[in-house]
Amino acid sequence: MATKEQIKRIYALGAATGLLDSSLGTEDNLHLWVRQFSLKEHISELTEKQAAFIITRLEDYKKHAVPEIVPEKITKEQISFCFKLMYRIAAASPSEAEPRERLRGVVSKELHRDIPTDRDIFYNVSRQEGSAIIELLKRILRSEEAKLKRGDKHGTGTTGKKEPP
């Protein structure tokens, strides 16, 4: 009989290749593959040798037939909007750091990765990550504008008020 690891691997490869469809039970494409190559009705009935053969076939299928999904890169419009938001943040909350460096810090923090100063800030950033960065910049801008409305640099709303005794 096939080992538990082999059975798990077959199901994992079936899911990765799109052959596994749990709603169809044993009538999905993964089980059709198993029947075609081993004449067994269920994956649990496979011998170790048959399971190894099916794993090899699924790996080959995954390598050649299933395209690797590459996420779309951040668009020029998203990059432009990020800089526009950062310059608005810089106007609302002046700092010694240049807006570009502040943006590098925001992107680095949001994506949890270091961005070298000699590299493009948006190198290898996906479109989805770009959207998350924009949303973060919008939140920062709203916060900074709210602080300006309150007239308080730190957002405590105590500008001009005396300290409590």
C-alpha cells in the first residue's frame, strides 16, 4: 500500500495542478488519472510503486502543463499616486527626511522587506501590494490632516490648553 506521505503528495499535486475537485468526489480528474495509470478506483488502494509513478507523472504535468502564475507588477499610475500621496503627507507633516525616503520606509514596512537605497523603491512590487501601499498612505494622510485640523502635532487635541494641576 502507498504510504501516507505519498497519498498526501498525490492530493497536494492534484490540488496544485487543478485536477482535484472535492465536490466531485472520486469522479474528479485526479481520480481519473489514478484509474488511467493504475486501474485502481481509489488513491488509498495504490501500491508504493504505483503511487511513486503517479507522483512522478503529476510532477511532470505540473512542470510542463500548468503555467506558473506571476503576479502583475505595480502600474505606473499606482507608483505616481503613491508619490502624490507622500508629497501631500510631507506637506501636512513636515520632516527632515525627504518624501522619497519616507515613501521607501512606508513600502519597506508594509512589505516587510528591506529596500536598498540604490534600488528602485517599487522593485518587485506586485499590483496587489501596490494597492495595499496606497491604502496605507491614504490612512496616514487622513491621520496627518486630522492632526492639522485639531491644531496639534501629536494628535492629543491639547494645543493652547494648560496642563492639568
